[in-house]
Amino acid sequence: MPFNFAATCASLHANMRPQHSAFFTFTALATLGLTMSCVNEDDAELETTTDEQSVVTSLARPLQAAAWVAPPVYNGQFSGTAPTGNNIGVPNPTWNISQWGTPQALLPKAGAASGWINANNVSRVQYYATEASGTNVYELAQNGNTGTLPCNTEFDLFLGTNDPLTYAGKPDGFVQSAPLSTLTAATMSLGTKVTYEQFNRRCSLNFAGYLSAIILTNPTAGQTLFYQIYLRDSRGTTPNMAWCPDYEHAANGAFCVDDAITVLGGTRVQANGVRVNNTLNVLPRIKTILATAHKKSNANVVLDRDPAHWMIQNVYIGQLLQGGMVPTSRWYNYSFTVQ
């Protein structure tokens, strides 16, 4: 019997948290126990290096001068590319831009001295070919103080690697890893700068967060884990294996957990315009999380603790807000490698 992917996606989309709408198809497949393999003939282009100790393989393709743009509501298709027409030598971008929860489309805007801008009245993405010793730099900006966005709701602006299971026919941005039990390291590296952060007491809850996230899949148990590493929370909070409340209520195989970058030994980003570079082996922390065999607090679902059943599937980076915050951040030189 053929799998009605479109129907399942539409059903899941109506019930997912906004910040994970771009990736809910992973949950759809994992819940059905299907293997999520995204390797194709293009993967030979990814970098593999060797040393005396081990083989280092790059799983994430680098950020490029263009990106696909997702519509405000997921429909299985990108609305286009940024820049429009994509005539800058990147015919098939491997990353995409999403702004879950925001009701307006991102459209091309004039005014960039170099690069390009896509924006609406609450979100903006600006691309710089070079900036602060980085290449293919993306600036993300949001405005929660316009009154357009309701209170007590999260709004996201993310850059994510493509997965053909989410957007059919688009090139992979990330190669699924081998099982975690076979890896000795999984290293995330990126630069982040918060160039502007304004607090406005428009709602009862007002904050901005900046994060680098990893999506893991477990087809054996039919589970998906969203692991979000907060590089900065404007409130100064430092989550330490904090399980996301919305997922704790769902009687399915989707889990979500938050950590602060400092929990992993990394450096917290400050809102001072100074770029912070973090390079961290996240594998030990992920294995520690799995070893808890966490049981959802409001559902009888237990996280599979066996690392042999888990693989790294995809990544996303970016920012989110609630209330009247006005944050702006820049993102540099992302990479993800395994050994």
C-alpha cells in the first residue's frame, strides 16, 4: 500500500510546534518506522579527510550564496529562491530559509549594498558574500514589537539543510550519519554574532533565543529527537537537558530537549556585536541524553537509549522570539563532521 506522504504531512503540520514545522516529516517517517536515508550520488562531493587516528567526514554542505525560501505554511514546496531568479551560480541550493509561525511570506527587498535581502514587516534575511573573515554570511533579524505577532507564541527564523523527504526533488544538504554507536566524535562548528537585541515589555513573556540544532532519527523505535543547543537566551537562562513541554504531551515518538552551549563547554554569545566561534564534539552529550531513557511526563513514551539505533539526520541554526523582542544575528562558517 503506498504511503500517502502529503496527507500525513498535512495532518502532522497542524499539530507541531512552530519551530519544528520545517522538519516534521522526520517525525512522520519515524513514527511509521521508516528508514530516513538521504544519501545520493551528490554525496561524493562532501569532504572526507584522514589522519593517523580516524577518518573525518563532513556531513553538512556549507552555506552558499543562495538558499531556498519556505512558505509561511508548509505545503511540500519551496516558494522560490533567494535571491529571486538565483542567477548567481548556485542553481540548486542545499540550504533553506524558514520562518515558522510568521504569517507573511519573505519577499525580495531592495537596499542591499552588496548581497541580497528577503524580508517582510517582521522578519529579514540579508546575505553577505564576505563579512568579518567569514564567507557566505547570513544575517537574521526579527521584530516582535510591531503588534503584528501575538503574545505567548513563538516565532522562528531558521536556516536549515535540505532533506528530500521534506522537500522532494531538492538536493541533500546533509548526509545521514552512521549509527552513533560506530562514531567516536560528532563535531559542530560555527560562528555567531548578535549585532542587535532590543527588549520591549509588550507581553508578559519577552525573550529571544539563538540556537544550533541537530535532528536525530531512530527508525528501529520509530522515534525522532530534536536536540537544540542554545548559544544565547536573552533572559540569561541556561537550560540543562530541559525537555520541551509541547513534546512531553504528545503520545508519539517525537522528543525535544534543550541545552545551553555552556553545558557542553562552549562559549555563550553576548549581545555585544562580538563574533563567538564554537567547535564542540556533541556526541558524548547526545549519548548521555539517550542513556536517561527519558519518559515523557504526560505520555507513556520512553526514549530509546540504544545509540546503535540512532543516526544524525539534519541540522538547523537561527533565532526565535516571543513578545516584543527585536533581535538580529549573523551566522558564519557552519560545519558538521563525524569520526
